[in-house]
Amino acid sequence: MFLEVKEEEMTIHEFGEKNKDVLVMFHPLGVWWDIFEYVIPELSNHFHVIIPAIPGHDPEVPLRDFSSVEEIS
């Protein structure tokens, strides 16, 4: 899933069944969203896990200039 935010693409990664309680996880700046790769399998058994990837922090999306969260909000 992609979310268009001020001409930037933010990837939203989702895991687990959509009818379960939602757990939104935000990755720290300076690391990719997949820092959670070891806990996603267990958490997705109990929750619908949503992890937005801040532009420039997703290995699946080409790098773009990114300077602040305020600019993309």
C-alpha cells in the first residue's frame, strides 16, 4: 500500500488479518522499517500490524531526498 503525502510516497506495510485489533508500529529514524522483522511473525498472529515506512527508510522504494517528518505531513 502507498500513501501519497505532499508528493512523497510513504509505504505502509501490513501484516496479519484485518479483522484483528490494530497495532501501529513506527520505526526509529535512521533505520529501515524492517527492524521489526523478528517480531512481526509473532505479533501478526494476534494483531493486524501496520508499519508506515518514512520516505528514505524503505529498501523496497528508491531513495529520495528527505529532510523532516514535518515536510511530508
